[in-house]
Amino acid sequence: MLVVLEGPARLLWKEHAGGPGPRHWTPTGLWPDARQRAQVREHLDGERPLLVLLDEARCRVPMLREEWRAAPRQLLRDQAGTGSRDPEGPAGGEDPAGDEVVEVSLPFLDWLPEADRQRAARFLAESDAALARTPVAFLPALMTEEPRDGTPMSPRFARRLLPNALTADRLAAAVEHLFADASQYCAAATGSAR
């Protein structure tokens, strides 16, 4: 089975039921969780095709300070390990006193092996350079990593440049084309985001 994953970690949210008025949300964890990470490792260990879409790979999530402080302690501890000064502040950034909005840095593809993360970072840099010199009218709907000698067939990396142009059927056809040597079929699995 071919699998399509939306690349970066995603912050999972829960809406608190309440009466009329504004909605209240609380971050509850990160996607992928430990079980989903194990599934990805098993998929890759089985040398099955995997396409990782890097639409928002350099992910910083703005949130209200009260939302961040309402997050589960485990999430705060996990994110503190990614560069925050303390678990009460935003992960991966400064914690200026009094700011109502903080930015949380989410891990970059930490659910993939290091060599694949490096390939993904290289693909992002190369695709950023190509995008900077290409007029929008000439952009493809999907920009894909070019295979190189010695690079494993899976995972492959891509960026959706024109998301509205890629219906589920068109994306499935593109994935089947990218992995033409694989005789399996495409299924999509994505993380949830607010």
C-alpha cells in the first residue's frame, strides 16, 4: 500500500464544550504519536512506498499564552526539550513577558530517520531556490524530489504548490506515477491540525 503523509509534526487540539460565546481550544499533543511513529517505521522497514508532503514543513504555531499553559504537562516537557528555556514558555523560542501570543516550534520530521530528514531539508532548500526564480504561472501543482543514485525509493518528498488543483484522485494518480515500480495502491493518512 502506498501511503501519503503530511510531513511535519502537527499540534492536536481539543475544543471545550461550552455555552454560547467564543470557542475555547487546548493543545492536547503532537501528531504523530508513538503508535503512529511505530507504524511509519514498520512501513519503511518493510520497504513500502511512502510520500511525505512538505506543505508546511517549517512549522511554527502561533497560540495564545493561555492555550499553551493549558496544554498537558507531557507536551510542555516534550517541547521544552526542543529548545525552550523552560516548560512554561513557548518551545523553541523566547518567552517575552506579557506577550499574549507565543510561537511554538514543532519538530521537523522527527518521526523519520536522520538521513531522511536531511534529504527532506535538502529538498526544501532546493525547492525554495527553484520557487524563488520561477514565475507562479509556471509552477506545477506538485513539486517532487528528484531521485538520485543511491537514494532509496521510499520515502519520497513533495510540496503541494497549488493545493486546490490537487483533488484526492489527482494526488492518488500522481503518487501511483511516482511509485510506478510499486504494484500497490494509494491510501492517504494525515495528521489533524487546528
